[in-house]
Amino acid sequence: MEKSIKKIRYFFTLILAIVCGYFVYMGVVPTGRITYENTFDDENFFIRKLTPAERVQKPADGIQKIVGQPVYFSLYTPRTFDSAVMTFKFRNKTSFPLIEAGILSDKKIWRYRMSPIENKTLDEMSAKWDVSVTGNLSLYQKEKKYASVAEFMAAPPDLSTVAVYNAAFYPDFRMSDYVQSDALETLGSGPLRGDYQFYAYTRNEGLYFSFKIHDLNLNKDEDGIEVIVSSKDNEIKRVTLADDGNREDNGRASVARELDVIIPDLSEGAYKIEFRAGSDIITDQITTVQKKIVFLNKLWLMGDKPTDDLCCDSYRLTAQTANPAALQTILVSDQEAGGNASFRRLKLDETYKQYSLALDGKLKKIHRSLGDVVISGDGLFSFTCDTFFRPVPRKLPDDPASAGGGLRYVLADYRPPAVTPDSWSVASATFDLKNAYRENGKYSLMLSIPGLRDSDDQSDYLEISSIRADLYGTDLMSKLKKIIRL
Amino acid sequence: MTLYRLIIREAFFVVSAAVAVLFVMEAVWPNLVLAYLNLNLILIFWLIIGIVRIITAETDEKK
């Protein structure tokens, strides 16, 4: 009897040990590689459901329909990993021109690093244009001039004929007619809210920027500020300013403070300056010696009755406001039009709604009358047309029709999706997880499908059949060796 | 004590130990267990096996 008891006890204990060992193994992932997959048959702990609920339909037969964009989902990992290859199996019956996946890299400014899933513009181009592939990069040429990507990068053509998509291409940029001056000037005609990025040109005067800011204290988050100066993706200088000390959401605006970024010795060229701050931070004034400054992506303009007009070279201009008092009609005219200008109108009728206008990519003037409006686009913006310059190639526009115009070359890091025999497309995006934002073990990801709106009357959608995450990180042996060496 | 009752008793012990170990693991490393196993199910299983254990023990005492 005693023997039987022992045998049974050992057997049960062994089972418990195996179960616990399995959990620890799956948590530690000693090989450094693991795969999780959500096939939409059931709830998945690792790849969570797509949100918000109003932009998706309930999964049926292992297929999730997305009816609005963007949609978000979390990827839970029991430990940290270095990179993730996210593979999406989808069906784009509506033929949306662009599908991208992104991972949250900076929560303060809510920035996602985007990666292509499907780009119909490039897929269509590849059928008509010449395509050269080197490594991850593909060069699309309307008329073949360059034999390879390397040849193109060594002697790039006029930047106005080039577009890039998901590729880092920073050709040397020099302005022959640039006139340097040490005279300080104030930029723009009104305050800016939140984060922004811009390029500034320097010859021998170095970089000098003085940001006069204040904190609205409308949100509880800490409102530290970081200004990062970089050249060709290489960080040169980082300047920080701590929170004003008021971490409450009491709306007591802080006193004005100044943040100076001064780099006296810099070689001639265009430098990128990234002002990272939450939406509580207002930049009241930017003082600089730089004469050529252009902003990227978006500007949250606060000043009413501006004396300057914005200039931009976007293919698509978008405006939005959350303030009922800022509803207005934004006028867009050609740069050289002068008094005979014919205006195109972008009317903001409702708050929180994005309004957009298709443009031809040539330099345009944007006239607004009220502040508290977010202006964004796929081009560059400047506060006056005199200060506009384009130091980098433009991004490939979303709209296939506008992409053909003056463009002759497209440099892209993109592979078209594979198509399965049952007509599903399969595409992967690789994300660097070391620089991704992780909270409570979760990475935040998104799917962007421009043109897919849940609020319109159209019954368009994107079907997703599975999302797979292949994670790669340090294996246990390497980790132990690293710890021992320390 | 029959083999059946012996197995019930030992199973109750090991499930009790499992509940304790898995809860400690979950407390020390959140989601380590929950990612794969619903701990509520373990608790329900523990409750059932505990009831069976009490019933079988009472039967033994009556005999």
C-alpha cells in the first residue's frame, strides 16, 4: 500500500512539475524565438482583439472585417524581444491603395513607426515602370536611366522627380543661393501646440534655436520636453527640459520658460530638429538665425489672425480642429498667383472631423483665419514661401493618380504581398522592438487603411484572416553569458 | 482504503499544491500562467475534487 501511495504521489508531483516547467519555459522562451498567432476563431491572449469596436465587425468563420481605420491591437509578450515579424493574412477586395501596420514607438507624442503591408500604387507601378532590386530596396524608374539602386544613390537626379516610400534616402543637399546671416528672427506668427519636426539649413552660422514655451497643465501626464537634432538619422544633440513641476490637470498655465539649442560648429547642410512634447506644451515663440526652415507632417497652429500664410508642397492637405470656435474655411492658392489668386476651399464644418483636399504637389499658400487647427499633409510646410526648401525627397503620395505627375523615380523598401491559392494576400512587416513602447508587457500596434471610413455610407471593408507574430530576442545562454561577464 | 480513494486523496493534495504554486507563480510573474490557463478553472476543479474527497472520506469513516 505504501508503495502504491508513493508511486501515485510521484506521478502527480511529476505532472505538476511538468505543468509548472512548461509555464516557466513559455515565459522565459530560452531559445529566444517564439511565434504567436491570432486566427480570429477565439480570444487570443498574446495578439489581442482589434479595437475600437465600431471599426470592426464580430469575427465570423475565422475572418474579421475591418470597416473603419485605424484599428489597434496589443501584442503581449512575457519578456522583451529584439524584433517582431508581424504577418497579416488579408483580403483587400475594395482595393484600398495603401495598407500599413505600425508599432507605437513614443507614447508621449503618440507616434507609430509604420511599415507597408500592401501598396497598390507601387504594385501598379511595377507593372508599368522598370524595377531594379538591391537587398531590401527597390528602384522604380519611369524611364530606365540607372542600372542599380547603388548607382542611383551615388548620383541621384533632381529631388523633385524622386519619391521615397519606407526607405531612408538622404542625398547630400546644398543650396547654392543660400545667404547666411547671424541676425535673429522670430519664426511664424503664432504659437504651436504639442510636438513638431522641422528641417533647418545652415552654412557656417551653426544652429541656433531658442524655444519659448509654457505648459497648459490640462493633462495629468508629466510634460518634459526633448529636442533632438539629427542628420541623416544620426543623432547629433539632445536637449531636455523637465516638467514645470505641476503634474496635475488643474489648467494652471506655467510661466514662460526657454529652451535653447545651440550647435556652433556644423558642416553645411540640412538638419532635422525634432521637438518632442505632449499636447500640453505650447511653443509661444521660436527664435533662430536659420533662414530656411520647413516643417514635416503636421503643425498644430494656435495663433488667430496670422500675418503669414503657410506654404506647402503636399499632394494632400488635411485639416482638423477640436475647438468649435476654430471652425473656418481654409483657403489654398498657388504660390505665384498674387492678386489674381483663385482659391480652393477646405471648409471645416465639424469638430474632430478630418477634412482633406487633393493638391498637385506644387508649392501652395494656405490662408487660415483662426488658430487651434491641425494642418497636416504628405509634403513640407513653411511659414513663408521664402523660407521653403526641400532637402529630402518627397514621400510617395497615397493617391495613385497624383503619383504619376512629375515623378520619375521611386525608391522603396517594399515587397508586394504573396497571394495564396484561395486568393488571400500574405504580407509581413518587421518591427524593431528595442525602440518600441512596451507597457504592462504589451506592445501597441495599429493597422492603417487610408480611405476606409466607418462613418461613410459605403459598405467597404478589409478582411483579416490571421495575424502572426514571430518574435526574436536573446536566447537564455547568451543572456547568462552576458550576466556572468558583467 | 481502496486504490480509487487513494487516487482521489493524492489528487486532492496535488491539486491543492498546484493551486498554491500556480497562484504564487502568477503573483511573482504576472500572466505567466494566465496566458495559458484560466486559474478559475483550476479553482473549480479543486473545489470538485475537494467535495469528492470529503464524500469518500466520510464513507470510509462510516465503514
